[in-house]
Amino acid sequence: AVSHILDLDQLLDRILELIFNSIPADHGCVMLRNPDGGEFEPKAVRFRDGVNRNEKMTVSRTIMEWVLEHKQGVLISDASRDARFASGNSITRFNIQEVVCVPMKGRHETHGVLFLDTVTNTRRLVTEGKETPPARLTEEHLSLAIAIAHQAALAVEETRYHQAMVQGERLAAIGQTIAALSHHIKNIMQGIVFGSDMVKSAMTDKDDEMLQKGWRLVEKNQSKIHDLVMDMLSFSKERDPVIESTDLNRVVEDVVEVVRGRVEDRNVRMDVRLSPSLPSVPADPDGVQKALLNIISNALDAVEDREEPYVGVQTLLEPNGQWARIVVLDHGPGIPPEKLAEIFKPFVSTKGAKGTGLGLPVSRKIFREHGGDVLAESKIGRGSKFILRLPMKSPLAPESNGNSDPGTVLKPSDL
């Protein structure tokens, strides 16, 4: 049904296709009122097969304005001899013969017109080698066009309503993003200002200890603003991963080496279990490393205040052999269920002022660019588990058959 098509161009093309199956017109055109300026514009045009496509279809403004003024459809058997329209220049100039023109009436307003015509010398039916007059448009065709135009107008209303809702949601999301971003930047800038004030006071008082504290605070917040900007770039920029044969075990080892200092400083017990039988995976190693570093860093933050801080990292091949996993487990406080559903949204953070709220969205984006995904489980008081999945046959690789299914929902028993 046309009412379920939400792309306006596709909708109007489908409407003309349905009309041409039932009404013997040579040309068809849908004119829609521009919702912004009020002018009528051609949005879809169709020519009958066999009609000279080098000809231009002209919608008679005289006829269209009459239909809009009277708010009713019109059937014209010979436009050049119809007293209502004979004076129209387009009718004589372009040999318009028969016309069905009907308004597209919606619930509250007229959105446009449906214009169908036959043109002299362009449509001839051949019977036993002899030309016969073109089929005439009838009252039955007019009634059918009126019914179709009304349904089309309702479908146009639905489509525009849907587009307006999508646009409204986008604007709301932009507003929320700006508000959240402003909040993060404000907090960071406050830290920089406070640190700068400490540096100034220390220089005046010649207090070396305060000078070092103030400068460390400035450096810390400079690092935060840098991380925020880089995460924003990663999240907003569309990119195709640079796929190569990647050893996930090696990627894990590299990330563990990067965080080793934090692990030792915080006395975290890190348990790394790498599958010796895990094959190489088609992936972008730099992207995977960045995503994994985000996840493991979050795990280390989660166990910072625990009596026995523990973080586990494991690689494995799923039983079906089609997916590789990296599992990151922490024995932190866990994430409340209401928060768990939100953590992959931009600027949602469970770490308060410590996080940018972009680490997890960026990580999921990277894995989804590979045709994979990042999933999460958590239990209050017991910790959280993040599952990073990559397809063994990348949809971006030339040999892919395109049958990967990154949308698979994993059950707890699968984890």
C-alpha cells in the first residue's frame, strides 16, 4: 500500500505507476505545493511506454488553477474546444487533447494536483495495420483519479508528518548533545581556570609545591579536553575500517601493555586468557585497539575503589566459528539496569565528571563499522561484562557473502 511508503519520491512514482495501470493517459504528473513557499512544483512525471520521450510534458496552469479554485476534478475531452480552457496558451501550443486533472485533498488542505493527459498524434492504437483514434478518458477514469488522488494526499500527509517527526527528533538530539557537550567543557574549563589560579598564586608566593599542584591540574584538564575532542571526531566521522588480517591476541597484549602502569599502581589483579586456537580476523587493528582500550580503561575505573580489584580479559571463537569475541570482565559495583540501556548513547557516563560519555559510543561505532558489535551485561554488586564481537568474514572484505548478522541478541547463557 502506498500509505506505508515513507520516501516521498518513491511514493509519488508508485502512485503514477498504479494510475497508468488503470487509466490510458499518455503523460502523468504530480504537482505538490511546496510546504515552505506555497508554490506548486512537479514532483513526479511518467510517460506511457511508446510515447516519444523527447517531448516535454506541460501541465496547463489554466486547468490546474481552475481545479484548485473550484476544488473539484475535471474531465476534458477536447481541451482546445472547451470554452473554459481554450484560451490557455499551453493547450494549443502543446496539442493537449484530453485531460483529467484532480485536486489532491488531504484531511485539512489540498496538497497538490494530479494531471493526466493524452496528446494529439502521440498515442495511436494499431489494429490490422490501421490507426484508430486514441482511447478516450471517461467519467469512470475521472472518478478513479479522484479516489487515488485523495489516498495519495493522505499518504503525502503521513510521509511529511513522519519526516517532520524525524527532523524534530534530530533537532532535539542536537540540542541535547550541545547541552551535554557544554556541560562537559564547562567542567573541564573550570578545572583549567582553578589550576591557573593556583599557578598564579604560587608564583606570587613563590610556593613551589602549590605551583606543581596547579600545573598538574592544568595538564590533567588539558588532557581531558584533548580526549573529548578526539572522541567527538571519532564518533561523528563516518569511515570504513582499513581491513587486514589481524591477530586479536596480539591486539589484547598491546592494550594490556599500555595500561600496565595503571594496573600496577592500583594493585588490580588482571587475568588475561588468550585462545591459542583463535584464527586471525579481518579487522582494522588500530580501530579495534582503540575500542578495546576504552573498554579496559572503563573496567579499571570501575574497580578503582574495590577492596579486591579484578579485571579479566579473554579471547575466544564462538562455537559456530563465525564470530570472534573479546570479553572484558570487571568486579566493580555494576551498572543499574536503567543505566545499562543508556550507556551506549553519547554523553551518558557512569563515571560522573571523570568520563566524557563518548568512550562506549565510539567503541560500539568502531565495531559496528566492522559488521560486529559491543554488548554489555551487568549485575549490581557483582560487576560488568562487555562482549566485543567481530565477524570472521568481514562484510567489508571482497570475499564476503554479505550474510553476517551483527544484530544477533546474545542470551546470558551464551556469555
